[in-house]
Amino acid sequence: MTLIKSISGIRGTIGGGTGDNLTPLDVVKFTAAFGTWIAKRNGKKTATIVVGRDARISGPMVDSIVTGTLVGLGVNVVNIGLASTPTTEIAVVNEKADGGIILTASHNPKQWNALKLLNERGEFLSDADGKEVLKMADNDEYTFAEVDNLGQVKYVNNYDDIHIDKVLALKLVDVEAIKKANFTVAIDCVNSVGGNVLPKLLERLGVKNVKCLNCEATGHFAHNPEPIPANLTDIADLCKKEKVDVGFVVDPDVDRLAIITENGDMFGEEYTLVSVADYVLSKTPGNTVSNLSSTRALRDVTKRRGGVYNAAAVGEVNVTTKMKATNAVIGGEGNGGVIYPTLHYGRDAMVGVALFLTNLAYKKMKVSELLATYPQYVIAKNKIELSDSALIDNILETVKAKYAAEDIKYPDGRDIVTYTGADNITSKSGNEFKSTGAKATKDALLATVRTDDKYAFSFGNLYYGNYYVKEIEPSEGYLLDATVYPANFKDAENTHQDISLSCTVKEPVKKQAFEIIKVSTDGDTAEEDKVKDAEFTVKLKSDIDKNGWDAAKVYDIFVTDEKGYGKSKELAKKYADFEELTPTMIHEFIDKIVVHESNGVRGFGRKQKIEIYFNFIGQFIPPYSTAELKAEAKEQAVKKAEKDRIRAEKRAETVKRYKENKAKRLAQLKADAEAGDPKAIAEYEEYCRNEEKKREQSKAYFKERYRREQEKYKATKALAEQGDSRAVELLTEYDRRIEHKKQVASEREKAKRRAKRKVS
């Protein structure tokens, strides 16, 4: 469990103890500190803060706590409900608010949530401001308002449309060009707020053919929500299957944008910014900025367009600060974050989609062809944890000395080295090779590249000279080829050229048989579990995916013996012998995990189908018999039931004591008031007023809740009438619950009447 406090916000996992997780108490503390800081910063008697959230499961809970805390501080709240991070940023400016809070953990899994804090410009807090808020939280520097000074809440539910209107109003967004292009677009919105806004945006842009994946804003993320290649296999398959023109993927809060080519290949998260920037610079020449977690691609594109590129430290606030200082016309981060200041200073996937489609419509080329026009770089993001600060300093000093002749910059206190070697290296899947050569020190690594789906690789835009290429990582199921291959290119002018190295190599295949024991679910002992004469057919998964089970090639057929044991012939396998599964091995064994929608039933009756697809499997022996597993499950169920009973009894006893003590205190106060005690009279009258106010607030709350439920019901009914299958399911479930409530109410009324008759 984790709680991370930084200038970018307060991130943590839901549940657990306070101070180590994002618990309700932690939410109150940091919200109260931020609300107090906002009021102090703006010198207003009553400040206003905008609150928006993504669709993660903990969102409604955190939203209610944040809103209630701000109201308790005397701060007015504009609650815009489900909204993307850039939408919330725009709302702060549009509402002329004093700040904003975005309830989102961005690309983190569903267990996480966060409070991202905005100033009056709808931008993330500066380093100094963020530290001040954290200090106030640590020191509990906040005071809640008296009852007459509580804040008010205003609910606004149309900011998606306002955001879209602003995007479409941009001069560089050409709706007519996009309409004429007649694009077919696939989107993956990872079951968050992107599913609400991205289809709307595409419709307004004139895209008629949209293939939606995970567009229901349920908060149950269908896959790891970070938009990196490893998590985007489903939409890649969809792009190939449906023959779309382009695929778009957003993270849960819609500030990052990943792009998929028509072939189902990754456009590259960094090239989102590169492609959009190239288009913007072609229309409005100027400067650009990206963070240090980026290659030189944006720099090259900017230079080609006559502008100046600047690197900023990692973090959106650092990028926007550098953009303002250099008058940059476009900027962002190498993770798919596009910042277009003409709209606002914040990462915005929606403006990225609109600008990219406009550019694609103008260029009249495929996405893969567009990608090929940009300088291609390999970027490796490997995390190395170093706890010794002295060691870190020594490493940095060594790097400075080694590359003293190069262009070295230190925008964040750490080093970025600009090399004069190869500018244009393509990264693809398959075997990985290294190249050494001209414009680098002797035997130094110049670049790495992977073989493509045609088993080829190439290095582009290299200087003429002597090069050597060696395999450093084999393809899965093959052994390393230790041969060093020379590639010599000579020219008197010392210019650049695209180099293609062609060679045929026979790689040794790593093979191993896998073993299996077939067991029955009906046996009572380990021996009875064993199943004889079970026949297994071995086929290649990729062949099955491509041609279907029946058409796939059969590699082996084997039958289990009297002990349920069976063994295949030797097959290509990466891991030959192992006693324990490591996280890395498990990651490679599992091809994908498909999580289906639940049946919608709450409680213990809820069911959800999960499919796990394996790449390959080795020896597998069940650790327990079926009878042992059943006995263990029964024992655990008994223990849990006992724990639940004890917990329920304790909770009931606590509630009972609280009610009894409260009743005693109230009775004593009433008696003192009736006896004429002035202080008691005042306190009792105040108590009665508060109770009446609570009743009125409760009535207003349930009235507003009923109104919103009715609106939701009407909207769902309209969708159901249009044939939306999901809406039909929701409507059926809603009607069932209403009927159940009616039956319960009827039974209660009958019970009351029976009780009255019995008394009389």
C-alpha cells in the first residue's frame, strides 16, 4: 500500500491505514490544506474550487469527501462530475475559479486514486506552491467554517461539450477536411471518462465510422491503463481486423494519447507529440519544448521547421514553465502528452486527436507512411534505483568527464548528453542488434535495432565508415548468435546514407518437452484424481490465432498413462529448467488476460468471466488433490464467517452504546433547559435548529439524488429504445430493483398492519 506526496498531487492506494495510503482521513487532510491555501492565496472571503473526476471505482467516495471538506472550509464548489483532466483545467478558467482538484490517478491501476491540484489558471502548482500546501497539511494548518459560513455546491454537467467546442474552434482544426477524408477510427478508452468524451469529439469532427473498445465508463479497467505497447494488444488486433485508418488510445484521465497505425503497429507514444508538433510548426513556425524523457526527434523536427527546441525537466509544470519562457507554440512530454497553449497550458489528448486527424487528412497518406517521414529513434526507459546519493554524484561526474566534448545540458540537475553519432535508428520487434562505427569512439555502442516481421533490420542516416553488427538478444525460443558481421561503407565526401545489411543466419533453436498430469474433479484421494488415456494435441498458438484450431499444424499428439502422466516431444521453449516462477517468467508465459463485464449483481452473487491466454507451458503438477482443496476452502469459509460475526457484533455494540449515551446527554440537556438553565436553553435550542437543518439538508439531498437518477433513467431508456444492448441490460436491472423495493415496502406495510391488529 502506498501514499506519495509531491507537487504534482497526492497519490495513493485506497484502503489500509492512514498516512500510508489514501484513506478518507488523508483525503480530508490534504483537501483542507489545499482549500485553506487557495483562500489565503487569493485573499477572498469565499473562494471557489472546481472538482472533476475520472471513472475509477473509488471516484464517488473520494468526490463526496473532497466536496464535503471544501464546503466545511467555507469554500464554494463547482462539481463537474465525470470529466477528463484537461476538461477540469478548462473549467477552472471558464468558471473564473480560484483553483481546482482533479480526482484521478492517471495511468495507475484501479486500486489508486489521487488529488491533482490546480491554481487559478487551471495549471499544476509550482514547486514552491506545492511544498507550501504539503507543509500546511503536515502541520494541520486549517480551520473549518462555522455553520453560517459553510460553502455551497454547484453541479455542472456540460463541460465535455464546452471542451469539444473549444477544440473545434481552433484555427488549425479543419473539420471539413476530416469529414472528406472519411476516416475509420478505432478507440480504446480503458473504461474511463474517455469513453464519454472521445466518441462525441469524433462525431463532431465528422468521423462516421468509429470502432469503440472499452468505452463504458465503469472504472473496471479492461487492461493495465498505461498506454504503452504491452497493454495495447487488443486495439492493435482490432485495427488490423477492422482495417481502420488509425487507432487512438487514451489513459483514464485523457491527458495522454497513443496512436496505432493501420497495420496494428505502435506509432510510438513519443511520436504523438512529434507528429502534432510538425503539423503545428508547418502552419505557425516557432519554438518547441519537451521533457528529458524524450528522444531527439522533436528537436530535429523543430530545427527542420526553423524553430528552436528546448528540453525541460520531467513534470508537466516544468514543461509549461519552459514553454512560457521560450514562447513555444507547441510542447509536451514523450509519453503521448500534447500541450497546445492556444487552447490551454495542459496535456490534452482531445486536441491531439483533432490536430493529428487534420494533419492526416491534409497529407492524404497512411499513418504508417506518416510515421516514416519523421526521424526514427530508439528510446530505452530503464529504471535503476540508487539509494546512495554519493554514488549518484560519482556517476554523474564520470559521465561529464567521459562526454566533455559533447553538447551537455543540465535542465533538471541531472545530465542529458547530445551525441553526434547516428540520428536515425528504427526500433522494431524481433532479434536485437548493436552497431558500432564512425563518429563514435572505437568499439563504442552506436545504436540498437530489432528485426522486423520480415526478419530484416536496417540503420538509417549513418556516416560512411567501418561498422560491426552483433546480435545481443535472440528471438524467443532461439539461442544467441555470437557471430560479428562487418559492414563497410566508404565515400570521400563523408556524407550520410541509409545502410541496409542483408545476411542469412541459421540460429540454433532452444527446445524442451513439457509434462502434464491429468486429474479429475470427482476423486476423493490423490490416486483417484489421476485420469488415464487422456489425449492431448499440441499446436502453435500463433498458428491457431491466424488459421483457427482445425487448420493449425499439429506438432505432437500424446496420451496420459495410468498415473495421468503425459509428455510431449521436444518443442521450442525459452525456459528449460526452473523450480520457481519469477515475475519476469510469468509475464512472458501469459499472452493476455481478457476480463469480461460482470453480471451486474452486487454482493457474493456477482460473477465475472476472466480468460487467461498462455504462450506456452512446462511441467505442471497440482499441489493438492480435489478433496484437499475443497476441505481447505470450507475451512477458510468457516473462519471468515466467524470473523464477520464477531465484527458485526462489535459494530452493533458500539452503535448501541453511542445511541444510548447520546440519548442520555440529550435527556439531561432537555431537563436542564426545562428547569430554566439559560446555557442549557441556548444549547437545546441550537440542537433543535441543527436537527431541523439536517432534516432539510437530507430532504434536499434525496430530492437531488432522485432527480439525477430520473435523468439517468430517461437517458438510459432513450439509448435502450435505440437498440443499445448495454442500456437494455441496465434498464432491466433498474426495473428489477424498483420492483424489489416495492415488494419490500409492501411487506413492511403488511407487517405494520399485523402488529396494529395484534396490539388492539
